Amino acid sequence: MKTKKEKSVKIKHCRQPATVKRIFKAGVTEHRRNAILSSSLKWVNGTEITYMFIEGAESQKKVVRQAFQIWKKLGIGISFKEVSTKEDSLVRIGFDHKEDSWSWVGREILDAAKNERTMNFGIDLVKDAEGMATALHEIGHAIGFQHEHQSPFSGIEWDKEAVYKEFSGPPNKWSKKEINSNIIDKMPANQVKGTAWDPKSIMEYEFGAGLVLEPAAYRPGIFPPGIISANDIKGVKSFYPPISKKSKLQLHKSVTINAGTGGQSDFIFTAPSTKKYTFQTVGKLDTVMVISEKTKTETYYMAGDDDSGLEKNAKIALPLVKGRNYLVNVRVMYAPADQSGSLVVS
Ligand SMILES: [Zn+2]
């Protein structure tokens, strides 16, 4: 029987693709920038995240579908739907075992070209004991969560030489740059929600002995259980609580966006006639606005606009159909002190 240490050495870890650092215009204060960055990867709550498989055996797809179900059953405000075309999809999933397992993070996915995969599984999800944990972990990235061991609150001090040696060898074979960006670099504290590190998180890697110097308790290794932890549930529900309250939106009647930094206001609009409507936020709030059509059973994403960090307002013009219902979800990325905002449809 293998010991935990031997087993961990052979694990092919999740390697995240390098991302482009967001540049803000001069004049955007640090406070505003950090507020925007701390939630910019998260989806607007209520979004239906469509996914499709670009390849793979049914048995592998089944594990991924189950993992989406496990996240959804936590009772969160976002939902998932499998679609069959790239055009309809946000998340595109592949099973290339020559690569590692990885996923784009949250709203970064919107920057991916429609022919690109945004998630890959580098292991056999059925045969590998880590299969379900890996599926849950990559979906965690897709809904906007990052690696827990890079939390600025972990207090982890690495034995860097040991980490470079371990991850430059098989099966990972990472470059020093990849090891830094996936393990050693910490996220800036002022851009992260919460204040605690969760070593049991599904977003935490397993590490063998001899890699962590401090805290001393983790010198023998870090062994997360591979399930969504109590803290993960708390975190995902704070970003994506179930949406129950929706204010009615009426033509030409301005309504207050009743939310502060990181919060969200949700509205429903029934189109009085078939024509083009313009939805616009008013005021100095930084917002991301998403419009979806709502049927009895489903929510279809139609359009989104992000004005965060810019001196303009979110604005969406769309042709709508008489009598149909449309959800308008407004995530407040940053609300300056003493400033409120409103929403109007014309
Ligand atoms: Zn990962």
C-alpha cells in the first residue's frame, strides 16, 4: 500500500493558465480598484452558466455532470446547463490527458474565443481516485474561485527549493514561472474576500511532506479531503445566495439600486410591447448588468455590460417580446461613499 506521501508525489496538479493583469485608467483610486478586483472574477448572481463537452467518453462526462449537480445542490443563485454547441456555451470542456487539469477562472471565461476550451481534465476521472475532487475543483475555478494555498491568509512559508524540485519533475514538469504562479505567489490581501485560510477547501491542493516550512503543523503535508468544505459552502453562498427578491421594473420609471460594494440588486421586467428597449444605470456606481430571459423553467443569458473602473454607465439595448419576462441583475462592484445609483428602462 502506498503512503500518503508517495501518493501525493504522483499527483498531477491543477495548472492554471496565465492571465492578463487588468489595467485601470489613471484616476481610479486604489480603494476602488481593489473593490473591483475582489469580485471581478465572480459571475453576476443568477447567471445560467452553459457548458459543453468538446470531446470525451460518456463515463468521463458523467463525472463532470455530477460535479455540476453537487455545486448546484448547495442552493446557490447561479445555475448550470449543458448545451451542444460552442456558440451557446460559456464553458467548453475537454479531456486531453497530455495536458494538466485546469480551468479559466469565472468571468475571465468571457474573454475566451468560442473555439477554445476553457476547462481541461488531464486525468481519467473514473479510474483516478482524485477524479470527482478534480471535477469539483475545476468547476470551482469556473465559478470564480482561486487556489486556496495562494490565500494571503494562509501564513504558508514554502521550502522553495523543495517546491521547485518537486513540481519541475514528473508528472507535472512545470517551469519555475508556472510553479510561482500556481503555488508560491500569494494573492493580494486587499483583493480577496474573507480573512481566513481553509486547508480543507476543494480549492486547496494536496502537498506531501517537506514542502511547507510554516505553519509547522503542515510540515508533514496538506491533505484536503477532496470535497466541498463547510467554508467553501459559506463562501459560494455569500457570492451566490439564492435569488428570491426581485423588484418590478417599469418603463421610464427609475428604481434605486439598493446594494453596496459587492452586493446585487435584482429586477424583473415584463415587456409591454415587442420592440427594442434600453436598460441603463444612472449614477456613480461601478456595476456589471446582466439581462436574461426568464421562462417558467429556465433562464437564458442575453447580454451583459461592465462599467467598472470606467467613467460611464452600464447600458444594454435589446429587442424584447411582448409579455415575456426578463431578469435584470445588477452587481455593484464598487459604491463610492454617500453615492447611490438607479436603473431605468426606456
Ligand atoms: Zn486549480
